[in-house]
Amino acid sequence: MSLSRKRKKELRKLQDQASTLWESQQVLLGQAGDVAREAGRQLGNYNREQVVPTVQHTYEKYAAPYVDQGVKTSRKVYNDKIVPAAGAVIGSALSVWDAANEKRSDLAAGRGFGSVDFAALQKKAEKYGKQASKQLVVAPPKKGVSAGGVIAILLGVAAAAGVIYAAWQTLRADDELWVADDPLRAPDA
């Protein structure tokens, strides 16, 4: 199949136009990449300069007191309730162990059981039981979240929603925002 010189010339011209278009698209994509990188950098700066300090300030103002109070309460419960109760249980277990060892040594020495005063044992058991139960009693927990906690949660959610909305507005693709490179020409009259 042979092409005329005119067709060959038109095909070369079309190929040159396609190459020029391809090169201009590559340049355009490179510029779009540069714009996207700059937008990412600016978003990082905005996050570092605006969002992080606002979130940190809001946390310190509203949530930090409740977190500190929770830590203090946990520490108090641990030190005032759990440790003494565990100590009482361990102490009682060691007392029983010592009593068993003493009785075992008496039996090994041939002294036997001897006379056992069950009334005295019952009184001691009741006394130790009351002491252990007093240490295990825990105050009833508070109900619900206080008004300050609810307000802090609502403000945190509102701040997060504002940040997300601002990021969405910044990054959304809006065709109306694009400006043509070539100015519009007036129609020929």
C-alpha cells in the first residue's frame, strides 16, 4: 500500500502535533504534581500551626483535668483499697500456712491434737472475717458523665468536624476554580 506524498506529509504533520500534545501533557502533569506537593506541604504547615495547637489547647482545657482526676482516683483506689485487701488476704493465707506447719510439727513430735478450744477459734475467725470484709468494701461508683465531660466531648467532636470540613474544602476538586491559561478571545464579527 503506497501513500501519496501529500498523505505522508499530512501524517507526519499529525504525528508532530500528537508529539507536541504529548509533551505539553507531560509538562502539565509535572506542574500538577508540583501543585499537589505544595498543597500537601501547606496542609502539613496548617496542621502543625493551627490544628495541633488548637487540639492540644482544647485537650488541656477540657479533657486533661478529667484524665488527671481519673489517674489520681485509680492510684487512690489501688493504694487504699486493693493493696490493703490483697495484703490482708496474703497475710491470712500465711497465717493459716504457719498454723498448719505448727500443727504438723506438733503431730510429728507426738503431741497430737490435744484439746481444741472451738469457741476461741470461732471468735478469732469472726474477728478476722470482719476485718477482711471492712477492707474489701468499695464505695459505690459515680453514675454517668458530668456536664463538663459532656461539653468537652461535644467541643472535641465539633473541632474535629471543623478540621475535616476545612481539609475537604481545601482538597476537593472544584471545576469552577480552574482558570484557563489562555485568555478568552472576543468572537470575530
